[in-house]
Amino acid sequence: MARSTSPAMDGRPDRFSFSAFMLRQIQALIGFAIFLLLAFCVAALATWNVADPSYSYATANLPTNILGYSGAAFADIVMQFLGLASVVSMLPIVAWALTLISGRRFSRIPARAGAWFGGSVLSCAVLGCFPPPLTWPIPNGIGGVIGDMILRFPALFVGAYPTGTFAMVVGCIFAAPTAWLMLFASGLVGRSDADEEIEEDYVDTRSKARVVGDEDEEEDESRWVALSGAVTHAWYMSQARLRRLVGMGPRKRRQGDYESPYDFNDDEFGTLNEPVRAKAPTVRGERMEPSMEPSMGARTASPRRIVSAPSMSIDDDDENDDDLPFDNDMPPRPADILPDDDDDDWMIRAPAKAAGKPEPRVVPVVARPKPSARIEREAQGSFIRPEGFQLPSMHLLAEPKNVVRDSTLSADALEQNARMLEGVLEDFGVKGEIIHVRPGPVVTLYELEPAPGIKSSRVIGLADDIARSMSAIAARVAVVPGRNAIGIELPNQTRETVYLRELIASRDFEGSKAKLAMALGKTIGGEAVIADLAKMPHLLVAGTTGSGKSVAINTMILSLLYRMTPEQCRLIMIDPKMLELSVYDGIPHLLSPVVTDPKKAVVALKWTVREMEERYKKMSKIGVRNIDGFNTRVEQALSKGEAISRTVQTGFDRHTGEAMYETEEFDLRPMPYIVVIIDEMADLMMVAGKDIEGAVQRLAQMARAAGIHVIMATQRPSVDVITGTIKANFPTRISFQVTSKIDSRTILGEQGAEQLLGMGDMLYMAGGGRIQRVHGPFVSDVEVEEIVSYLKTQGSPQYLDAITADDDEDGDYGGGGGPAGTSNLSESEDPYDQAVAIVLRDGKASTSYVQRRLGIGYNRAASLVERMEKEGIIGPANHAGKREILVPTEGDILDR
């Protein structure tokens, strides 16, 4: 063979020598290392969370990034500077790694590196032209800080930051060079002639080497190939040995899968002379006997029916082999293996289900609510101070402290409690099975499927006995709606505190479409409960002192303040106790100062009724049905620059008799929602029960469409406070812990509230009558004061004096006193003289008339009438109850 055909004579390195082979292996290793580095980068960016501790955000929380602190810091730097362009910048690196692994070469490495840098920078500018989505958690654009810096240069020529069509034009201008630079950096374009010549020579020399080659070179290469083959063989053998060692460990198999009970590994069988033991699956709670013994000939076959079971033992005694039918072609199925109750070692026990009851199905604990984009945006600081009213920041609320679940909520502990609960129920004669166990932050729900014939009332009546037997503080038993199960709620050993920040910062709260969203708490399973006050439309809250009622009122108010501006929602707070709601005095959402006088509370409620009537008049004139339709019409008119008006007939022309019309224009101002919060209803009912009940009744019946909603709370849920009229108009109710079953039936219509744990534990009854147990969030007084202080810096309230100003209007909602439901007695005159003057002036001498005109009680009015009868002013009552006036009245004097 001529040596001139060898590529070594051309001055190029021999690609088929050992040195070239090792060089290609090193090159491939570098490519794999680049791929590994890219995998770490992708993992860090894929699990990036703006709330993780990093250089731009300092926090004590543990990082959620899969690579820990280093991954969180790396992802934060890349996303801050490059944004989503970091994904584009990794594409050329992927091409480099593929080139190195395939063994190809490319030239112009410095030029391609520079092209990669320039393409990455320009890709930031291209992505920066697109508007960021609402969920983008970084103050910068999609292209990061670099993209915003580049886009400032076009702003110097046009005087504004690129937006809209101009941004799209700028993006198209930058897109062309960006694409070319990325393709050049990847090696797809701009390849030199040397690269093509090397590849062509590589293919040509490989084809020639198969036909022509030097004998000495072939001998040298054969030695290296033999050496490398030995190394490769040793490597594969070690891998196989390692796999066998790993495979010897126990493996978890799915129930029902058949697996041969024999394993032909040398380590397990040893020699062929050793007998084989069949492996039977282990069943929990049942003792499994070995299926085969070492000496098969020492025992006789069982006379029972034996299903096919293959045997691998070698035995010289074949006298019993006829009793064992073998089937070498098909292994036995699990269904063909029959269980045996006797201690028969010949029988192979089937993987049958245990004789006991099946283990309860423990429902996995629900994950904590995911943070919303709002808290991620607030985590990133901004140098630009926003204008207008700003909602309170999440940092004003305390962060959750209990980030670790209770260890007693493990599956084994819950299953043990379920078995114990079944035993307790059987002791009381209730047979059934626990089918589901649902752990939660405060209590755990055990769903009992009772046996046929067991009444639900019988199980519900055992609540106290179940709590005593389970060593629990309290136990609540109720029927699970929609399923054939009875729920038994037992408190956890360690109670988890639900924080308001965790709920308000969740995606459920921010993404809620509710008009007046309120974070009520968490369910038994741990899901967030977000209610809409606009759909309730009114809320009745009851609970004893210390049950968490006042804290719940604060959480409802803060939920509204964290979503609504003063232009969207206004508040009227009535606090006869003068302690709970006075802290909110001075925030811009208030329509009036916090009302603490019960007499002014009646006036405020009557003003609310008049405001409701005025809103109905406005909506009827425009032709809408609710406040949302009214505000939509107003916004549309304001956006178009139009005025809302209507033409009304004012009369007829005196001369022609034609109808006269007039155009009436309306005030184009959106109407905010009004939420009336009454902290203690019992005190108001004691002062002016009829007026309060009448005003609340009218608001509850009619105020929903007008955007007026009432939250009423009381710590005495008795029938004289929560009357039938109030209950009928408040379908949505919340009951905290009460003292007796009677109070629970008064507020909810059924018992169970007396078994609550207090401290925010509540029963929430929605409009449909379905009762749900909710654990209310906790908010401290310090948090409330900080939020109120922040709101006061956003603006001062615009009070309406008419809300608490007394008037002379005789508003009688159900037969109360005089003006505004208060007494009409003059401080300077004697009540008796006033009563006599009224009787002589009006000519009516009845007890009810005196009571109504003076605004006093019935007993006092009756005593005044009896005194007038004794003094001879009026006569005794006749058979019809009327009295004759014996002295001349003012009408008689005028007639004379």
C-alpha cells in the first residue's frame, strides 16, 4: 500500500490514531459537562421564585429553589438582568455542546463568542418591546434591566419610551440582527472553507482507511484497540455487578402483580443441591407460613386439592411426585393459589386480602396557599413613587410562623386513631367503618360509614362520649352532605395558627372575582375560604366572649381594605362597646366617625335607608337593575365623553295644549359600595329595639341591589336579639363558640356550635343552608394599628354630617318613639303637662297615642293617662276602649 494515501502525509493529524481518539473523548466529555451545566441553569431558572432569599430580596424564609441558596441567587441575577432572554441566550450554548459531542470542529471561536454576547443583549431589547403580563413579578420589563437600558436610546429620539406600534417597530428592527448573531454564534451560518475541508477530509479518510492502510499502523492500532476493549469490558462488568447488587434489595411491588416466587441468582440459591423455598407475599396482620420445606420426601402429600405450584427442588425420592401436578410451560396465577387455614407447609398461600377491615384512606394534607403575584411585586423595590391611593402592603401583616406540619398527622398515627375511634363506636353499639381521614390545621375529620340501620341522630348524640373516650377537648359530629357518611371532627394535639397574611397573599384571594372578597379562614382540609359579601348579601355573626368574634370582624374589615379603595367601598361602623372599632377612626374609607352612641346609631341606620332609596331612584331613572350596571353605564359615558340624560313630560302648553318636555341630566359619579358594620347588636336592641329591627329589616330586604351590605355581630344570640325577622333576612350566618345548644339552634338552626374550640373556630352557613367548619385567621392589634396608620397617610376621610345628625322627621319603622326613635320629651317641661297638652290639642286620649307622640314606653304612657283620669281631664274607658275628654279642647275654644 502506498503511504501517500495516508492523511498523515498531508500535514494533518491522523483522526484514527489513539491520540485523536482520546482527543475526541475529551471533547465529548467537555460537551457533556456543558450539558450538565445547562441542566443546572435550567433547573435554577425553572424553580425561580422572586420571594426566595437573594441579593435583591432579603428574607428569613427558606428558599424554594431546587438548588437552594445558590440556585436562588443565580436565578435572581439572571432574571433581573436578562429576563426571559436568558432562555434565548442558552440556545447557542446547546449548539456548542452538540458540536463537541459529535466530534466536529468550528472556527472563529472569538467571533462566535462575541456574536453570542451581542445576540443575548439584543434579545433583551427585543423582548423588552413586549408589554409584561399582569403576573410579571419584577418591576422591569420582560427583557430585564439590560432590555430597559437599551430601549432608552430610542426614547431619546422620539421623547417617550417605546410603546404600542412604535415598540413593535423597534422590536422588528432589533429582531433581524439578533437572529443572525444567534445563528452565527451557533455555527449554523458563517462557516469557513477550512471547516468544510476538514469535514470532507474526515469522511474521505474514513472511507479510505477501510480499504487502504499501512500494516504497521494496523498492528499498532490493533494493540490499542485490544487494550481499550479490555478496559471497556471491565467497565461493563463492574456496571453489571453493581446492578445485580442493587437489584438484590427489597422492591415495593404493586398489589395484584404476579411475580414468580423463584429467583435464579447464584447469591440466593447457592448450589443446586439446596432446597428452594417459595416466596409468599406478606400480608399485614396475618402470619404467613413457608410454602415448602427442605425435605420433600419426608412428608406425604396433603389430601386436599392442591393447585399448580412449580417446584424447583431436586429430590431423590419420587414417590410423592405424582401427587404434585407440574406445569412447566405456564406459571401459576395468583387467582389459582388457594388459601388454607391449616398449618400445611405444602400449600402456597395466596396474596389474599387480610381478614380484618381495610385500612382507612388517609387524604393527603392540602398544600399551603400559593403566594400571589402581588406579594412578588411588593418584594421587588421600586425607585418610582406611585401616584394616587395605594393599597396597604403585605409587609404590614405578620408572616406565618408555623411552616411545619404537626408530626402527629402522619399516616400511621391517623390510621391508629381511626382504629381506636372504630373501637369506641363499637363500645357504644355503633357499627361502621372509617372510610376517609382528612387531616387539617386545627381538627381532623374522620368520615364514618355506618352499618345499615344506624340512625344519624344516634351517632350525633354521642359527641360528648366520643370526646371523653378519645381524650379530646371536644368532638363535633355531623352528617357529611352528599355522601353516605357521618363526619366526626376531633381536634389535633398541636393546633396550627392561621394567619391573615397567608390568606390575603394567596392566589385565591387576589384572583377572586368577588366584588367584596373577604378572607374567612381555612377549611378542615386546609383550603382557603374566600367569601363574597356582595352575594351573601348580609352577614350575621354570633359568639361568646373570647370565641374570636371581634378578631373575625377585624379580618373582614382588613380584607376589604386590602382590595378596595375609598372610591370603591365606604364604611359605616357602629360600635356601642366603644372598644373594638374605634381604632379605625380616621381612615379614608369611613363615611362618618365611628358611631358609639346608640341613639346616633339609629340615626345612621335611617340615613342608610334613605341613601338606599335615593340609589334606587337613580337606578330606575337610568334603567339598570343594580349598582354594577349603574357604575358600568357611568364609566361608559365618561369614557365616551357623553352625558346621561332622559326626557320627561312636565305638563301641557296653556295655549296649544301640546305636551311639554324637559331634558333631565344625571350626575355622572360612580356609586361606591357601602358596608355597615354593627359590632354589638344586643346593646342597640336594648335601647331602641323596634327602630333598629325595622331599619335593619328594610336594609336586609332591599339594600343588595343598591350596593349596601350589613355585617351584624352579637355576643348574645338569644331570640330577643336575633329575632325571627332578622334571621329571615340574614341567610348567611357565622357562629363561633356558644354556651349552649339552644344558642346554636338560634343562630344556625341546629346544634354543634357549642362543640367548637374557640379562638376563631367557627361554623359558616352560606345562603343554601350548608354548614362548613372554618378556622378563622388571626390578626393582632399591632398589625391593625400599623395598617390604620398607613391608611391615614393616604388621605383624610370625607365625613357626611347627615349620617349622625338628628332630624325632626318622624321615621316610624315598626312603631317606635319620636324622631329618630328617641324620646320627644322636652327637658324643660313636665311629661304630664306635655301629655295633657297633646290630648287637649289633638282630641285623642288613648294610651297608645300618648306613647307614640311622646316616644315613651307603654307603662309610662298608661300612668299619665290614669293620672289625667283621676284629675278629671278625661273619663274612664268605655266598652270600646275610648275615653271622653271632659275639659274643653283647643278646637272647642276656637269654635266659640
